[in-house]
Amino acid sequence: MLFSGTARTKKVSDAELMAEHTSDAIATRLDSQEAHETTGDVVLGALDGIITTFAIVAGVAGAGMSESALVALILGLANVLADGFSMGASNYLKARSDQQTLEKFRRMEEEHIERIPESEREELRQIFLRKGFSDEILEDIIKVITADRKLWVDTMLTDEWGLKLSMPHPLRSALVTFFAFIAAGMVPVIPLAARLFYPLTDELVFRYCGLLTAVAFIVLGAWRGRVLHRSVLVSIAETLFVGGAAAFLAYFVGNVLGALLL
């Protein structure tokens, strides 16, 4: 478990807490290089998928266009595929850029250690001096770290530049974001697709779109709250507020443009 007791909404027993902090458990946690959680990628893709797709549906409904359900269905499906790919590609480039930034600073620190080792030792000394170490203990720390070149470079990356050594895999981030966007983004268009087989009025279709969108927000908020060990109700409320604000804005703009153009 990566969350402290203060971050949990569920009270854990002392035995459970101790089980998470045995030597083996700590070693496994610290040795893990796949520390990047996919929660952020899922929330990013799913929330954007729901909001942007429903925004199109709500915008078309607000504009009062003829055959609005069919128009919204076409635009919604196009949005799910195009924006889903765009979101995945953007997340891939972000993760790749983070990796390249780490690689750039690693090369720089390795060069500095090679060319000006004493200056780098002084930087290391200043870092641990600010952590409260001094005198012989400080010098012992410097000797231990500088004896291992990789450890020395890693320490400079994290403590001098504030970089994370474990980065998300770009392709994994892209795929998680893409599929989360597709899965969640399809929810608002389900009633539009159902209209092709059932005689539903525009008003009823958009009412169902709004209802399913709200349910999707609730499910996403609840999942987010449970995964992050936060209040489920608060997480649901946050998700509903953000998504509802976007939907209202789209519907409002649709009404305004509809009044001006129609």
C-alpha cells in the first residue's frame, strides 16, 4: 500500500499497518520501478471523453438543430475516435518528454561528476547539510554516495533537480488514456444510437444522454475515490461539478449561437 494512515478513509488496524511495513514489504515497494499509477491516465481520458462528447450532444441540443439527434450521433462518434486518439498521442508525447528530460539531466550530471567531481561533492554536501546532517555524519554520507557513481547521479537528479527516477511508460500511458476516453466517451451517445432502432423523440434522447452522463460521472468519481482512498462522496461531487459545469457551458453556448444563427 502506498498511502499512509492519514490519507485513508478506512481505518486500518495496527496489525495491517505493520504488515505493510515489514522488511520484505518495504524492500518490494522501494525496489519497484513501476511506481507510476494509471489512475491519473484513466481519470484524464475518461473524464475528458465524457465531458467533450456530452458537450457536443448538449451543444447541438442547445442550438435546436433539425435532426439534432442524428447530427449529435455523428459528431459524438467522430469526437470519440479523433479526440481519443489525440488525447492518447498527447499523453504519449508528455511521458516521452518526461523521459527525455530525465535522460538529459542524467547525461549532464554524469559529465559534471566526470569533469568537476569536487564541485559536485560540494553540491552534495550542501544538499545534505540542508537536511540537517553535519560534521562526521555528513562526511560519511558524502563518502558512501560518491563511492557509487549511479547512486551519486540518482541523488543529484532527485535532490538537486527534483526529478522522479521512475517514469511512466509512454506507450502504456497513451493506450490507457485512449481506451479510457473511448469507453467513457461512448456513454453519452448510447441513446443517440438507440434512436436508430427505437422511435425516441429528441427531447427524450437528450434526457437519456444527460442521465447516462451523470451516471458515468458518478461511477468515475466513486472509482477515483476508492482507488485514491479518498471520500467517495466528495470524489463523486467533484466529478459531477466539473462535468456538469462543462455540460452547462456547452448547452448555454449552443442556445446563444442557436438564437443568433437560426
